[in-house]
Amino acid sequence: MNEPLWTGGPMTARERIVMVVLVYVAAPTALAVVFGVPGSWAAFGHQWATVMLATACIATAVQLTYHLSDRVRPRTQTGRALAHGAVVLVGTLAGAEVAARLIGALGEDVGAVRANLWRIGLVMSLGTVGAVFVWDRQRARVREATAREADARRQALLAELRVLQSRTNPHFLFNALNAVAALIEEDPAKAERVLERLSSVFRYALDAGRRASVPLREEIAAVRDYLHVEQARFEDRLVVSIEVDPDVEGVLVPPFLLQPLVENAVVHGVGGRVGPGTVRVGARREGAHLVLEVDDDGPGPGASGHNGSGTAVRDLRDRLTLLYGADASVALGAAPGGGCAVRVVVPA
């Protein structure tokens, strides 16, 4: 607990008003009632004004003492409570002495006033020791509980992200290997060229798996390599269009953000067709967000001959929710010209 003695921080306007009322109205009134035996309202007003002056002097002296003791940083709760009590006692006695002399100038008995104010200071310092000790122990328990809760949330988040990403990466690798295997017997030279692209995808998969985020340009490069593999398999049946605004290429995104969606577009939009199909990928900035779009001109959501489980979109939505909360979204629907369209929005 190596902290400055006073860690209350700056007060709000409402807290300042409450403090002024307590110090200059409530406290003087209470002390005037306790220590004064007025015979009339005029006498009570005089007693109240006297106590108000004493309270103002003591409060100012205590505040100055706290300011001067800013470098005092006790390491234990007991030391902290004692230090607070000492500051209040010193400030109270100093303020009481100033108040006694000022009140004496008004004709009061300085000795009697000083004795009363010193008794008040002793009570205040002892009460402060107990209050600060209890308050510090409670604050330490709250801090410890908050730290444990935050650590538990962080560990749960990391564990779930690992599970979700482990379900995504093997899915991609399995389909990519199948694509290369289909080319080996038909055209070995072509398969070799495709393997070079596939090795780049694997390298990205291994490297990105160790990072929480990657620049969008790296994700797009991996998507291009994957689509090159698929174009080698589908030949003229797969038409690819990728449009990325240059100003978003450096935006950090989770790895394998686009690849599962592009794979879905190929499988469901092109895989079951006799004629050519188009897969379009776009990325642009809209305000403070990055908008990513993957669409195809296939049969549309739910109409593909391939019975998908929806795992890719569901896992992606879960990943983004864990990472960004409500500040990210994944929307899947029918494309305006026919086919399927996925729109992903993440903070830029």
C-alpha cells in the first residue's frame, strides 16, 4: 500500500457543497449545542459563530497538513491509520491554536477556548484512526475481490477465444489440403505452384495463431492465396473480385476474420454450380468502423446443395462479441442481385 496518505482524489461539485455544509454549518451547530449553554438565541448565535470560526481554522489547518504530508506513504494499514490520525491531530491542534487566539481577540478566555478545542482535536484524531483502519481494510478486500473477478473474466475470455480459433483453423486447413490433393494427379506442375501459395497460407496460419490481431493487408493476402488455390481447382468456374480501400490496409483485425466467410462463399456459392460463380470481397471505412463484405452470386442463404452447419458465421460472431462486445456485428442475408452476402463491422 505504498500510496500517498490522501488518495481521495479531486472532489466533485456536489461533494464540495456537502463538505462545506458539514464543516461550516452542521459541525458548528452540533458543537455549539454540545459545548454551549446559551441563555438566549443571541447567546446561541454568538456561540455558533465562535464555533464556526474554530471549525474553519481547524479544517483549513488539517487540509494544509495533508498537503504537506503528501510524501508520507505508509506500507501497512496500521501505519496508514496512525498517519491519518497524526495528521488530523497536528492539523487540529494548530488550527485550534489559531482559532483560540482569534477568539481571544474577541474578548473570550483564550485558555478555556484552547482547552476545549484541544479536547475536540484529541477525539477527532482517535476517531480518525479507527475509521481509517476500518475503511482501509474494507478497501483492500474490495480491491482483492475486484482483481480476482477481473482475472477470472480474462482467463475465461482467453480460454474461449482459444477454443473458437482452434475450431476455425483446422476447418480451413482441411479444405485447403483437399483442394491441393485434387490437383496432384491432374497437373503436378500446377499443383506445385498451388503448393507455394498454400505454404504461404500455412505460414500465415501458424504465425497468426500466435497473435491476437494482424493488419488487414495480411488477412487479405491470405485470402488471395486461398482463392488462388480454389481457382486452380475450379478454373474458369470461379471469378474473384477483391476491392480494399488503401486507407484500411493497416487496420488491426482478428486473424482468420475473412477466410471462413470466403470459404463459405466458394463452397455454397460456386461449389454446386455448373456455370461460373463470383466471389466478391470488399473492405472500407465507415466512420470509426471497418466494414468488411463477402458475397457471392450463388443460390442464396439456405438454398445451397451443401448442408452447412453455420459454424463459421456463428464462431466468428462469438469471437467478435468476446473481443468487441456490442461494438462489432456480423450480418448474413441475401445479396441484392441474388446469392449470399455477409457484412462484418468491427472498430477501426
